[in-house]
Amino acid sequence: MKASIVDLRYKTTDILKALDRNESVTVLYHGKVKGVIKPAREKSIFKVKDHPFFAMHKDGEQTVLEELESLRKPRYDL
């Protein structure tokens, strides 16, 4: 959606509805682009334990500390 400075003042509800539809609003001043208003991203409620990284090796035989130790060790043992 494109909106002039006057539209920002008088058609605020239309601009807010466009943002609710996840549309970007281009702000024009004397016919030239001055900026873009983008919709805010909603925070997703995401629990850490639901992250795909966790339980990636749930069938593994190592404990978490052993797994971390193997990841942190140097490439070549001297």
C-alpha cells in the first residue's frame, strides 16, 4: 500500500488495517518514497524443549555432559 503524509493523518485506520493484513505501507512525500512501515512480527510462543535440536540424539548412549565433552575436544588429540 502507498500512503502520502496526508493519508497518514486522515486515513490512519486504513493504514492500520493494511498492517493487520501483513502489508507494508510505503510513505510518500511529494511523490517520493520517504520510508516504509512494516508490520511488527508477532512473538511466537515457542518453548525451548520443543526446539528440534533437543532430543536430536535421544537414542544415543552418551549423557549430555559426555556429548558436550566430545563436541568441545580439539580436532586432533596430542
